Amino acid sequence: RNLLKSAALAVPATLAMPHIRAEAKSKFVYKYGNNLPLSHPLNVRAAEASKRIKEETNGDLDIKIFPSNQLGGDTDMLNQVRFGAIDFFTPSALVIATLVPVAPINAVGFAFPDYDHVWAAMDGDLGGYVGEEIEKAGLHMMRTVWDNGFRQLTTSEAAVESPEDLHGIKIRVPVSQLSISLFEALGAAPTSMQFSEVYTSLQTHVMDAQENPLPIIQTAKLYEVQKYAMLTNHIWDGYLFVASGLTWKRLPEDIQTIAEGILNDCGLKQRDDISKLNASVQADLEAKGMTITRPDPKPFVEALNKTDFYSKWQEKFGDKAWSLLEKYSGKLG
Ligand code: X2X
């Protein structure tokens, strides 16, 4: 009853303060959904982009951000952006694979040794090829790929030093065949799950382990439910900034140009933020109680090489995509 009463009494701010002019209505109010907490650099830079886009389009394009899976998990948002129910989404390349099979080519296990190789590939013809395939699927991809990071393994019970230690471990991976295939090849017991369910599944020990870049382990507070972090760098993962082809087409060309330019610029800054965060995040996670180790990647790659992991994915992605990948990664498998 009290709630009803106070709602009835609430006076809209613009009426209560008639001297404040009601904001001009934007011609295009667009929704952007993502799966990360507000404090992650993806959301910090997206907020900056939204503000700049609104200013530079004189208020015509207003991008409202819905962080933390407010609009549903990754699979839900992927469906929504296909049909124009949301206008922007930043899926990991891993997750957009159900729609664009070649998209996660960057996430082949142990392909990239460092960021120089990653950005050369993504800003070069590998990223260009993925962008074309995404357009064919009816989405528009901003050319600058945002950074998720090198994925690291975390566990609750014991550190993983070798592939043998992974055997039988119940590990959550994203909704991605490539991730499942990688961890099966390494002898673990992977399960696909949307990110929105990860914290609880670890907290309740439905899962023993997960894998994500350290900035996510920090901002999504996974350190509260995981004890060990192993710097395995097994996958480099990026966020593709995609727009719904249907609603993107409705924007006048000058607005498209402004929006894409600003999103790409903020994407470059976001990469920088992650790079700076990478320098401090380990100490922070250790201070929060995590034990961080650096297993030798060699035995993991050797274990993969004993399976058909690389040849299978070469066949799935196709020779064109695979040769674009190997141009940057060197020969795999
Ligand atoms: O779901 C994950 O693990 C995350 C947050 O890294 C992705 O978006 C793939």
C-alpha cells in the first residue's frame, strides 16, 4: 500500500521543475545489450561512445545501454539482434558462431602468442573476412573488434599444472562448439552455459572450473567463487560490435558514419584500457585471495596435437579462413 501511495505521489521531474526544459526527443532511440558488468572497460567505453554519438548527431541517435544480461543471456541477445528487437550487441566471436560458423576462427586454441599478432590479424584480412561473413548473415559489424582478452583457466579445488590435471574436471565454457571441442580434446568435462549463469554454477559447485580473461574474473567477481587462476592464455577472445542489419539500415548515412567512427574509436581506447588493466589485475586478484600460477603451455599444445583438434577445425572453418589465420599464427597442429 505504501508503495502504491508513493508512486501516485511521485511527480515527474520535468513538471516539478518547470524551468528545466524537457529534453528534445531523439529520432532514433536504439538499444545495446551486453553480458558484462558496468565497471568492465567494454561498458565504460560504450557509455562514452553513446554520449559522443548523441552529441555529434545533435541528439538524433540515442543508444541506451543494457549491461549485465539485463535483456537476457547471450543466446537470447543474439536472437534479438537478428530480428531487430535490440539494435546493438557485442557477442564474443565464440558465441556468434551459431549464426556465423567462421566467426570464432580467432579462438582456435593456442593460435596467438601475443597481442601484436592478435591485432594484426583482426585489423587485417582475418577480421575483414569475418566482417564480410557477418554481413552475409544480416548483421553489420563495426570494423574495430573490442578486446575480451586471453582466456585463463580458474578452478576451485586445486591448481592445474598439466593436461592430466584437467582430466574429468567439470568446466563451464561459453555456448560454443569450439570451446567444448578444445576442452574435450584436453580430457576435461566441459559444459556450455551462458555467462549469466556462471557465478551461481560455481558458487553452488555445479561446476568446478571456468575460463575467462582476468578483467572479467575481476569485474564479475568470479574470484569470490574460484581459488586458482592459471595463466594458460589458451584462447584469445574478442567482442564483435554488431548492429542489427534491419535497424542499422534505417539510420541515415551521416548518422551511420558518425556512429561507426565513434564506436571504432572507443574500441581502440577499450583495447588500451584492457592492456593497462592486464598490468594490475594479477596483483589485485592475489590480494583478493586467488593463487595465480603459470603452467607451461607446451604440454597442452602437445596434448592437442595428439588429437584431431586442429585438423577437424581446419576442415570446419575451411581452407580460406584457416590460411588467413595461419598467416598470423604460423602453422597450427
Ligand atoms: O561467456 C563468457 O565467458 C564471456 C563473458 O567471456 C563471453 O562473452 C564469451
